[in-house]
Amino acid sequence: MSSIVRMSPVSSNRSGERSNECGHETKLCARRAHWMPQEDCRLRDLVLLHGPQNWNLIAAQLQGRSGKSCRLRWFNQLDPSIDRTAFTEKEDEKLIVAQGLYGNKWAMISCLFPGRTDNAIKNHWHLLEARKWREVQPDGYRKRRFKKSEPTIRSYISQSASSEVSCTERNEERSCFERNASPPFIDFLGVGDS
């Protein structure tokens, strides 16, 4: 294989076992980014030979890849049974209803969509949420960080706290939150101040 594999530094401890900066003992950790097309081809051949199981055996024949990364690559990208077509409106509606019923249990929801991976369904759900969020926002609005001169939640809380909460030193213009004093006790449960 012609690709370069970067290995993390390895050191020996007193007992002679090798460990690296990842904390794994007796095993080198490969730090790899993207899968190369040659690796995809090799993974397809190995899955044809061994079947989509025993991923550690397959990974042993792919330098620098773990069984988990091979399994995820196969089931999320390379498996020929994956449906790569765009989601239809009917599938969008079905996904919205399923997420309402099951929450973020993407593996369970993926059973309702033959050929779709749980990862693809999760990603599409977040895409639908982002579209919905953008429709609600005013034109040109983007998420951005507040500048120091802009009001923040902390300043809003301290303003509302100073108008509603009575502090012991009312003459000062700072609120209880700005002075790092504890706010007054509010008995939500009716158990009294104890």
C-alpha cells in the first residue's frame, strides 16, 4: 500500500509494555483521516471474501485501520444495499412522525426506512431541522457570536433580577448576580427555608 500511515509516539513503561499517547497498551494507534479509494476497493474485496462480519480479521489486512472503522465504512458508505437517492417528501413526513414517536433512536427509526442507514437518517433529520430554523429566522440572519457591547443572557438576567429581586443593598446599582452574591431563597416546593 502506498499511503503514508502516521503512528503516534510509542514509549515503553517499566514493565516493558509499549504504550502511546492515546493510552492504548501493546498496540500502535494509527491516526488516519479520510479513506483512500484504494482502501475502499480493498475493503470491498475483503468483505466479498470474508463476508460483512469478523471485522478485526478484515482490519488486520488493511494497514492502520481498526475493525470498528472498517465496519462503519462498510455499513455507512460502501454497502451496495444502501439507498443513496434523495429523500422524498413522503419520507420526510414519515421521519418527522417517527422522530416524534421514538426521539433520537436513529437505529430504531432506520428500520422504518429500508435501505437507509441510521447515520443517513440522523443527518437528514438535522438537515430538516436546519431548514425549519432558517425559515423562521429573518432574512440574512446567521448564527454569530455576541460582541462585548451587545446584550447577553447574563446581562438580561441581571437586569431582570435587579428589577424583581430585592437585594440587601438596594442602594447599589449592581444586582445580586453581578456581586456574586447568592440570590434570595424562593420556595418552589413549599418546604420552607431550611
